[in-house]
Amino acid sequence: MADWIEQFPGLSRLDGDLRETLVRQSRVVEVPQGTVIFGPGKAPENLLLLLAGVVRVQQVAENGREIVLYRVHAHESCVLTTACLLAYEDYSAEGIAETDVTAVAIPRSVFDEMIARSADFRRFVFTAYSRRITDLFMVIEEIAFRRLDLRLAAKLLERKDAAGDVLLTHHQLATELGTAREVVSRQLQEFIRRGWVTAGRGRVHVTDAEALGEFAHSA
Amino acid sequence: MADWIEQFPGLSRLDGDLRETLVRQSRVVEVPQGTVIFGPGKAPENLLLLLAGVVRVQQVAENGREIVLYRVHAHESCVLTTACLLAYEDYSAEGIAETDVTAVAIPRSVFDEMIARSADFRRFVFTAYSRRITDLFMVIEEIAFRRLDLRLAAKLLERKDAAGDVLLTHHQLATELGTAREVVSRQLQEFIRRGWVTAGRGRVHVTDAEALGEFAHSA
DNA sequence: CCGGGAAGGTGACTAAGTCACCGTTCCGGG
DNA sequence: CCCGGAACGGTGACTTAGTCACCTTCCCGG
């Protein structure tokens, strides 16, 4: 079963030989929800290409506070881990399977060989890097310069499902934004007061996405 | 003149053939202080390896506020630019020669060839990536979770010269920390009041580095 | 020597984060 | 079925940080 390679635009152009190398030397793994894929003192052994599911990468401070850095979705790769895997290692970010995850695991040695042999693979890897680094830049810009209420509004819109529900606790929303629970609670109350959302235990329901969106983009 | 290669620990082990390729196809450039090396709408064309000087990489927000992300020093490389150079491009970070800079410029094509042919070069590049990404993680952790007065104290110690002088304006210190000038001014007044520093136009003099250091590491 | 820009000081205000504590809800074991 | 603990969320009082408007001082070039 090697069809997975077609799911990665950057890899589908690999020619027969390389493609076979890649497919033969990697394996498909299943990772249950909640698994810590990598973290402090737990260096990743493989480059992961996600076939299904979501991996959340977050930073944990000594004082216990957390912030979500980015997510890896299906058909993307966990490239930043490869960097930190190939080099010196004492960073405090961790990757967690946010859902059940199906992924292709490419061992370090194969990763290195592919980098050496395929310009397409190199492009794939560096493109993935670029995307992650851009994500990090955006996180920095957001937490340094944008108002929390605007960020919360945007986050609710980003994470609501088709029915308009955001199935996160206030604490989880705070982690998404790198702030404290109480701050989220109070901001949500303001949104409720304005009639943009309703609240329930562990859920926020977006009732007026349009107003929320307009607010998020104002100022 | 190819001795520069010896200055890069990760490159000095390249064997004769590769080494010659690298040396022949790259050139040494001089960049005057203040030059914008890359930035919005100004993609870098080369991988830079610094021989002398410092490059400051910073993010600029629409509202005009800035934050310093990291610095590239002598014997390091501007790797993140290669990623963003090889891939999609709309990030708002910019790199500025903070001093006069001497650097080796390696064209994109040579970079790619070296990556393909040399495991040592790959290690060099990915190690450099790792360091930068770690820097970014630390920036995020700092601005999200650490108190500003502690960060300012640490920054003064980090950037003081041998005589204890920090030759930066309040505005520049604010940019270092991603905050506003007034906030820096007020914190500095508190440090002055405590007798840890003295101030002058465009300079802060650290008089009690020990107390400042103890403060920076408290809490 | 004077005019303008950079530097920085200040008060009043708003936004954000912290701390301590509360009640409520949920869920699993006894 | 009920109890107890943990997760969830609300709240007041406070501190820290950021914003806005405006001021003075200093420096440098014309």
C-alpha cells in the first residue's frame, strides 16, 4: 500500500526509484488521541507525515502555563521536529495527538537519504519549514501586538464546527491564546452580553459569526 | 582566499572536492551597517554565512511596533531566510545589518547542490535551523509568560558592553522586548531608584550588575 | 544661533494578568 | 444511590502592562 504518497503534493512527483525507497523504508503508524508524540526528554525518532488527524504543538512554561504554537494537519509534516531531532536538544515544546492520528513514519536515515537524492523532497521539506516558521512568526506578532479580545473572537471563528460550536473549555481557549483562564472567561461574558455567543460547560456556541468576524477584523 | 571555511565548525570537515565547489561558487560580500538584507518584498537571493558583524532579524507589525526575533553573529548563518526563500513568501520579518557585515554569499543553486552532496553540510544547515527555531520558541515563551521588568533586567545585562554601558535608546530597548517606550522608561526609572543603573541620553549604564542579575533570575 | 527631529518624562486611562476563593457540575467508586 | 474529588467556571481586588496625549530637553545641521 503506497498510495499515501499521492496525498502529498510535494512528493507525488518523485520518480519510481526514490518513491519505492521511501515507501519501502517507512511504515504507517496509528497513534491514539492524547499520545505525546514528542516532548521534553522525548526526542522524535522519525519524520511524521500525517495521513489523518491533527497534531498540536505547544510550549509549556515552568510555571505551568501553555501556549499552542501550531497544528499539523493531514497531508502535512512535523518538520520542525526533524530539525530539533538532528541537532541540539533542550527545547520545551511538545507535540500531542489531538485526535487519533494515522501517519507515515520516515526514519532519520531515510530522511537524510531522501534529502540527498531528491530535489523534490528537498523542496517539500523546505516548504514545510517555511510554513511552520511563518506560523511561529504569526504567533509572535499576535501575542506581542494584538488585543486579546480580537484574538479570542478570531479563535472562536477558527475553531467552531459546522454547527457553530466550539468544544473547548475556557482553560483550553486560554492555552490557545497564551493567556489565563479568567481573562478568557471575562471576555466571553462580554461576547455573551453582546449576543454573539452563548456558553455551556466545555462549549461555546457562536450565534452571530458575522458580528464576531467584523469585530475580529476591526482595529 | 578560502580560509573562511575553517571558521565554520560544521563545514571544516568538508572534503576537498566539495570544499572547492563551495569556495569557488560563493563570494565574500561587504554589507554596510543599516542595510536591509531581506525584508517584505525583498527576498534574499543567497544563504549568508557571517564572517564578521551582526544581523538583527525583527518583525514589524502594521501598527508600526517592532520586536527583535534573534541575531545572527559571526560564524553563524541566516538559514531561516533560505527556507522562506525557497518557499512561499509573505512574511513580514526583516534582516538588518546591525554593524558593518562581512559574509559569504552562497547562491541558491549551490546551496541546493551542497545539501544534496554533503551530509556534513546538511548537518550544518539543520543544526543552524534548530538553533534559530529554539530562539523563536524562547521569544514566544518570554513575551507570553515572563514579567517585563525581569526581561528588561536580563536584556540590559545581555547587551551591556565591557564598561557596563548599554548604548540603546528607550525606544530600541522597547523593540528588543516587544513593548512600548513608555513602559521601558518607567521600568528604568525604578531600576535607577534602586541604584542598579544610571541613565543618559541613548545610554543606560549598569552600575550593579549583580543585583540586576539576581533580580532577573528571581521569580 | 535657531529650527526641527529624536529622546525621554508624565498623568490619566484602559487592557491584561494574578491571586484567592467560591459555587456548580460531572463522574466513578463504594 | 450517594459521596467525594476533580474539573469547570465565576468573581472581586489587586498588580502589571500598554495606550494616548502632551510636554520638555537635547542635539545637530543649516
